[in-house]
Amino acid sequence: MSAKKLPAPPYYAVIFVNQRSEEDGEGYGQTADHMVELAQQQEGYLGIESVRDAKGKGITVSYWRDMNAIKDWKNNLEHSDARNNGRDKWYEDYQLQIAKVEQGYRWIKS
């Protein structure tokens, strides 16, 4: 997954660092895919990038126009259900940080 071209700053990044449980929780992949689709429909959504290593450590960064958009996403009922399943079944631990992006650039090898 990658973020589409982001707008000029400022905007916000929600950084979700997590460690998957040893047991592969049923429904994780489908739920993760659905959360991306659902987030894309949220007002203020700008993009997402996500990686996971072989040991289950993952980092997902979603980008948002403002704090109100992040709050609305947090309060989405399906997202809340997925968060509860994550705590109960899919994650050993996670942390979430919200950062305001003041400046950024991108380089692509041509």
C-alpha cells in the first residue's frame, strides 16, 4: 500500500506501530483490507503506507487533512470494532502517535 500524492503540508500522520500475536487471528487480513477501504471513504483521508516484517512487527502511517478527520475515523463504529478485535485477538501490543507534518518532500529515481 502506498500513499497517493500528498498535498502540501500541513497535514497529519497517524503512526500505528504494532506487533502481531503469535497465532494468526482469523479474519485479520480481511478486516485490515476493509479498514483501508473504509478509511478511503472518510472525509479528510489523504493516503496510507504500511509494512510488516517476517516476525509480525508492522508500521502503518495514515495521512489526514486535520484532527477532526482523525477523530471522525477513530469514532467510526466499524473501525472501533476492528480495534477491539485487535486488542482481543491480533496484537501483542501497539502504539499510536499523531504528528503534524509541517514539511515534506519526495524523491523518485528516474
